[in-house]
Amino acid sequence: MKASQFFISTLKEAPADAEVVSHKLMTRAGLIKKLGAGIYNYMPMGLRVIRKVEAIVREEMNRAGAVELTMPVVQPAELWQETGRFDKMGPELLRIQDRHGRDFVVQPTSEEVITDIARQELKSYKQLPKNLYQIQTKFRDERRPRFGLMRGREFIMKDAYSFDRDQVAAKASYQVMAQAYRRIFDRFGLTYRAVAADSGAIGGDLSEEFQVIAATGEDAIVYCPQSDYAANMEKAEALAPSGPRPAPAKAMEKTATPGKSTCADVAELLGVPLSTTVKSLVLATDETNEAGEIVKSQVWLLLLRGDHDMNEIKVGKVPGLAGFRFATLSEIEDHFGCKPGYLGPIGLKKPLKIVVDREVAQMADWICGANEVDFHITGVNWGRDLPEPDAVADLRNVVAGDRSPDGKGELAIERGIEVGHVFYLGTKYSKGMNATFLGDDGKPAFFEMGCYGIGVTRLPAAAIEQNHDERGIIWPDAIAPFTVVICPVGMDRSEAVKAAAEQLYADLLAAGVDVILDDRGERPGAMFADWELIGVPHRVTIGDKSLKEGMVEYQNRRDTAATKVAVADILAHVKGRMVV
């Protein structure tokens, strides 16, 4: 490609609404152009990146035995009503009606449609396993779209769905996809981690996220440097405390803590470590009738160490706490006789269920609220001062320095951007849609399913968050819009420069290299600034002075300075520096 024929539209300044690096640089480099809130045009430079991402994904999916198809962006609501997701998904699901008043959705994902295809087409166990995928536009009506392609409303995603005869086969298909994803992300040339994850609203019990490591990432990734353990914060666990609980060493005592309503303030006032305090969190669960009216509520008290934070995903998996909410002020005062800030498990007005974190269950001589404003209780011990709790569970987020659950080291935490996710779904959707096949015993059975997604348009943004400097984007070779740019200085004034540039351009094309020749006649400073902003990984500069010496200049986007290379050697030099 020659620059004069291409569409290059760089900007000196980022738009005012661009908050993160990727949004700023993608806009300035002319990769995207905003059309509406969370909706972007993929400009020619950006589309080249997306197509390269798609090509790698497509090659590895095909290599793994998946078969490509395309499902409609607009889908009949009836399928979504079969699984209940038409109502459950909330406002993120864009619901529309046609001229006849029939309900449709603009798909954010396609479990329902693919399951409908399977129940019509896959009749026998002899047709299994099958894995079908698409690379297709999606839409999620984000309440507050932001960060450019990182959290837009319209986006492109690769979503795949596997169908198997039983759990063993389904988990084998899952592992095939998990390995294919590792090959995909290795080829992208990005630093990433595959981490154990919670399945969330999609469902299932085997799940991994693929996270691109970036300081600006929204997700906290927990890993052990001494082992292979890695999980997202929702899923991560620390090694369970072991050994007997220490014996009480202090008498229980009501202690004045005027104006000190937080564990941190109480610990500072009393001159004790924050880890000796216990925080009280009050939750409630509701029973409803067929009309959705609340007929009964249960109040729960959760106890966590003062220096720990509650993990809502873990709490929601405690028996009885699914669908919990935080208790109202009236419920709190009704059970504790006190406002929040001084709550504790001793001297309750009404009984409730007490669940404690594993760490709290092992504590002795701890400090909690006295259920009286300006007072706390010190020297509290299980068994002696209050009954053992109703339940003990892992309720907290891990912190750096916790012991890894595999016992092989201490946990560390870094930030990441989720760009891929693999799930084992089981029969969640096949049962919901009565999708069956005939097994080898002649009886109908529900498909065991998995689903596997990659954020095709989110991935370039994540790559930029990981790879940039003050001059602009630094693309990995595999997904750069162009791999090599030739920058001839004074091409319009020098036949020698023009001839050398044209020859190198032809040689690189013949060698299968994705190259662009900047024949726009720009000044060197402006030309270099454009290509550093755009982030092309390899640049060859050709000028009259160096040509007279039989040399050209090569500079990798990460190099601090250019290197002189003989004209006869430049093709081999460029190819030698490329990452394949």
C-alpha cells in the first residue's frame, strides 16, 4: 500500500471525552472515529488491525476443529424468552419491535440462537462433538459507555459454542478451546494471563478469563509467582488458616471509642493492629410469592477481619445467601438496637444468622462493635463469650502476601484487561430450550455445552494500554496495521531516493511483508511523528545523504535511535527483526 492511496487521518490532540490512553491514541492515530455514545466507525487504519486479529482467531479456531457460521445481529425475542434471559438481562439487552409489534433483541451474545440450531440439526450422538463459531457484531446497551473500544456499546466478538454428549466429552472440548486460546494470545504478541474465573450471569462451573496485563486494567488478577496458580479477584482464594485457634488471653471488656465508627479508627485509638478488629456487615435475603411480593426476610450478620474486604461473589455462594441484598437501616436497628458503625454479634435484640470468614473463625481476643454508639468490645472469644457461628466460609478478597492455596508461595496482584473468556456451561441452555439428541442408548439427552468468547475490537485497545509511549502506539508485529513503513526523505526531489524506496517496497511485497510506502511528500518530522503515533513496528528511512554512502536507516518502534544498514542488506535486516 502507498500512503497517497490510503486514508491517513492523524490528530495532534485527543478529544476531550477520551479518558484512557487507548481511547486517546486510537482517535489521534485515526483508527476510530466516534459516531455516537459508545459507537465508533472503524477507520481504514483501525480496520486493518481488527482484520489481523480476526485472521489469527479464525486460523486457530479452524485448526482446533471449530466450524464458522454467522448468526443474525437481530434475533427473535421468543428464543430469549425460552431461557428467561429476555427479562433477566436487564437494560443492557436492547429490545426492539418491528412494524408488526413483534419483539426482537439486538444480540449481545448468541447462546439461544446456537442452541436452537443444534436442536434442529444435531439429532444423534453420532454427530457430536460439534463446535460452531462466529465473528460478529454485538450490542450491549451500557449505562455509561466510556474508554472508547474498552467499554463501547457496539463491538465485534468471536463467540464459539461446543456441543457434546456427556460431561467428560464436554470438558475435553473445553480443554481444546482453552489450549487454542493460549495459541491465539501467544500469536498476538501480548503479555497475558489465563486466570480461573467466576462464570457470572452466563452460568457454568468451569471458567477461565484471558487478561492482557496493563497498569490501567479494570480487573485485579491474583497469581502466585512460584506456581501456576492464577485467578481473578472474584474467584481467588488464599490458603485456608490451619492449626488450633489460640486460647483466650484477655478478659472481654466494653471499651469507650467516642466518635470512632470504623475498624481503622478503633485500631488507631486503641493502639492495636487493624487485623485484631472484626467488621460487621448486615445482609438480608427475601422470600417472594408468585406475584414477586416479599413475604419473608432473613437478616444475616457477616463478620470479616477489619483489614479485609467482602467478596460479593463468594458471599452469594454461601448456602442461603444467593440473591442477598444489604439490610435496610430499619432492619439493622430492629436487630441491633444501634446504627451502623458500632455493630457486633454480642447483645443482639433479635436473633439472626451469623456467618464468619475463615480467618475470623480462627481469631482470639478480637474487637467488635458493642451495639452501642461510641463503644466497642475488646477481648472477644468464640465459645467463651458467644456461641460458635452458624457457618464459616471464605468471604473475603485476597490481599497481596496471602499464602497461595496450592501452598507454593505468596500471592501477588496485578491489573489486567479481560479480552477472552471460556466457559463450560453444562446443560443450562439445552435444558432451558429442551435441546436434545438421541444417545447411544436410544434415549434423548440434553447437550452438554461450552461457550468461548474473544473481544475482537476490545483487544486492540488492550494492546495499546500495554504497549505505548509518549510518542504513540507500539504495535506487536502480528496485529500492527502495517508491519513496515518506508519513509523516503525528499522523494519528490531525488530520483535516487524514489528509485531506492520503490525497489525496497517491491522487494518487501514480494517477500510477503505488509508494507506501506509514505509517498505523500511530508517533511521528515511530520512523517516520523505520524508513524510513531500510528505505531508501525519497523521503519526504514531513505535519504540522499545515506544513499550516497550505500546505506539506509532502520529503526524499530522500540529502539531509541536508528541504525545504518547497507542497502543490499536491508531486506534481510528487516525480516530478521520481525517477530513471526
